[in-house]
Amino acid sequence: MPKDPGAPADKLVIRNVEFIGGMAEKHGWRPESNLPEVAFAGRSNVGKSSLLNSLVRRKSFARVSRTPGRTREINFFRVNNGFVLVDLPGYGYARVSKQQKSDWKPLMESYLRRTTQLRGIVLLLDIRREPSEDDRAMLDFLAETEVPTIVALTKTDKLSKGAARQRITELAETLRLPNEQLIPFSAHTGEGRIELLEAITDLVDAGREESA
């Protein structure tokens, strides 16, 4: 998608994205890095791959599949040699086997609890849907671990602007979160891309200040 010449400049310009590898098991391989990490989580059909592709302006960065739930690993990407973007497996897809679900849960919980470099989570919710039990469980878990969380509301282009504003207010009340913690996002129109990049930059910078 061509960039609108009248749009505000990106706070974070993505110059380089490098796939480092995938973590498939609870105590399996993961990259050795001192770089801050920001992870992305959400239901399997929430549009996470499309959001990530739009965010880094790479069409093939995260594979967009017609079959949700294809991601089986925690995938790590080094961005600008400055931080690591972490793509967590999608959850909540009905056709995924119970065995796969039981494998993914300890994998993600182990990563979220034990990664000292983790600076924050971007949790994706479909703006048109009510949060599922899995979504609420993830929010409760993140609150328990005290991981800073940003909520990205995807697929805003499916609603009118007025309906989207109303849904943001409703979801903020439902989740008991301040409106400013929710970022409306559309991979189709680019809405929310700069705001989300700024929020990620703030998480990374805050982590560096704490480390210093």
C-alpha cells in the first residue's frame, strides 16, 4: 500500500527485518539476545498476520493464511537490530486439536513468564466481536504477570467510523480498560499503524530506561 504523502511521519521506520528462528517447545531453542522484545498475541482469526505485514510494510513478513491456527511456534524477528518482534501462536481456533492446544499453552506461558527481555504485549481483538473466554483468560494472565499490554482492535474498516467509535467505548467498558489503551487498527486502510508503532517504541524505550 503506497504511503499517503500527507500522513504523519513514522516514529519508528522499519529499515530491516530478519527472521531469527522459531521456538517450538516449552524448554526448546530460543534466540540468545539482550534486545528488548515485544510480543503479539490473539485469536487465530483476528488478523494478526495481516497486522504484522502492514506494521513492518513487508507483504510476506507474516504469512496470511485462509486457514487460521497455522502458526505452531513462537517466531522471533529482529527489527532494525534494535528490538525483537515476537509472533505468538494464535489461540482459540475450534479445529485445532486438543493436543495442539495443550502443547501451545505451556509454550506461551513459559515464554511470557520467563522472558526477562519482554517489554510488552500487543493483544489483538476483532473490533466487531465480543471478547471470547480465551481473550479474557489471556488478559487475566497478562494482568497477573504484570506485562504491559496494548490492545489493538483489528478490522476497523469493516465498520463505519461512528460504529467503530461506539465499539471502542463498549469494549473499553467491557474490559475495564482506559480508551487510550485500545488502538483501532486496519491492515486494509492503514488506520492505527503509526499509533501502534509509537506505542511499541514507547515500550522498547521504557525497557531500556529500566535496564539502564
